[in-house]
Amino acid sequence: MRHTEFWSRLEDALGPGYYRSWAGQFVMAELGGRTAQEALDAGVSPKQVWAAVWRALDLPAAVK
């Protein structure tokens, strides 16, 4: 998964007015106590970050 696909999926899940804010503020234990943005900036793969986001938001399997 590329970064652009990650951001597109997150925007689809949370909406255009909220997804970037959420990615910079919501801390996930699964990502080592980091936000999605921090994890991506630290070099965690977008696929791994998306999997953590998917679980945190309890998104339906069709979105996975």
C-alpha cells in the first residue's frame, strides 16, 4: 500500500474535514503509543498503519 492509498482510505472512512486531524491526534497502543501520522513519519509501512487504524475504528471488512 502506498501513502496516497492510505490517506485516501482514511479520508473515505472519516470524511474530508476530519481525517488529517484524527491521524495527528488519535494515539494507538498498537503503533507503539503513536498516532498514525507519527507512525508513518517514523517509517512504519502504510499497510501496517492502516491495519491498526482499521481495527481502532472497527471498520467493516469491506473497507480492509
